[in-house]
Amino acid sequence: MKIISILLLAWLFLIFGCAKNNEEKLFPKDNSTTCDTTSVSFSKDVLPVFQSNCSSCHSGSQPINGMDLSSYDGAVKVANGGRLLGAINQQSGYSAMPKDGKLSTCNINKITAWINKGKPNN
């Protein structure tokens, strides 16, 4: 009887433990298909990505490797050499950034679009 009770209890935990999970939370969709890169703005689209993912290392009076992504001028300097796209696309020969993961496809596409449009200060 004790074994049946334990098995029943384990079965209940298994069933109800997964009851609140849903597909959207377990398997988030890649929004790159709905990512608008037609009118990318540095201040609205690019800078917030840098602030959320890069500023802890690449800002301040002594940014790592001299790469300051906290301002337009600093971002342009890093983007001009190709290091920015190489790093965020995690290409061979570049230090993959951010160190703790990867930017979303949409954010990479927005930064790429900003660079391809001449890096406007908007």
C-alpha cells in the first residue's frame, strides 16, 4: 500500500507540475520574421541593445578593449572596423559577444541594418 501511495503521489506531482507550462514559455518563437529593420534608429533600436547587453563591460572611463558602446561616437568607432558585426555574429576570429549568450536574431538584424544604412545618428 505504501508503494502505491508513493507512486500515486509522484504521478500527481508529475501531472500538476507541468500544468502551468505552455508552448510559448517553453519554446519562445524567434521573432526575426516580424523584425522591422526598414527604419532602424540608433537611439530607439541600437543603443537600447547595447545598454541591455554590452554596457556593463563596454562603457565608462575604461571600457574593455577601448570599445565604448555607450554613445553614438563610440559605437561608430567599433562598427567601422568590422569588430562589432564579427563579435555579435560570433564569427571565427572575433571574440563572441555578449559573453553570456547571444543577441536575438532581430537585434543582430537591427544592428546590421543600422550599419548598412551608413550608421545614421538618429
